[in-house]
Amino acid sequence: MSTNLAVDLSLTILHWLLPSDFHINSKTYKDKTAYIDLQPSFNKLSPSDRILCIGAMVYTLTDMSFIEDVYVSVNGITLNEPQTDIPWKFNRETIRNNPTVNPEKTNWQVVELYFADRTGTRLA
């Protein structure tokens, strides 16, 4: 199954995190797996912001019933597991951004939300 989904990043917290020239090159979905190719501007992020970005993508995509795993590439180069040539398979078992978020898919979850003030420079 291949499905085309549109995501408006301006409506998410990622809008504040991502570089202004950030774009998704391509996205495909097949056999319960999402393949996401990101622009090279992803590499401008700090290592912790990259983790946050990937975690947000993985949790968002795997919340859909037809996605279980996510592979991420940057400008066609697949992210591999550390010190290997094995493509990194991200899913709710391998991402731990917030240990209070249940890795199991549910109809509801308790999530802590943080909001920036009007200037976007600090938490309100």
C-alpha cells in the first residue's frame, strides 16, 4: 500500500525547531513502513534537535494504523545505526523522547504540552 499524506509543519512545534529552509524531499509508505527523505538542512540541527525531530516524526507517523516503522534519509543517504552500515529502523520501541508516552498505540495518551510566549523565545 502506498499512501500520500500531507503534513503542515507550520502547525507543529517542529516549526520552531526546524531551519527555515527545511523541506521533506520525498515520502513513501509501503508494507507498514514509512520512508522519509529530508533536505540537507536537517544537518544544521544540533544532535539533540535531530533526535527530537526524528522522534516527533516517528511518533506522528506510527500513530497511524498502517505505519509501524520509519526509515529516515538525508538527501538520499540513509541514516544508519551507529558505527554500522545497517539502516536505522525507527519505531516506538527504539525512540524514547518522553518515557511517559506509551509506546503502544492507543486511542488516548497523556502528553505534557509546553507553549512558547508570543515572541517564541521562552515558555509561557
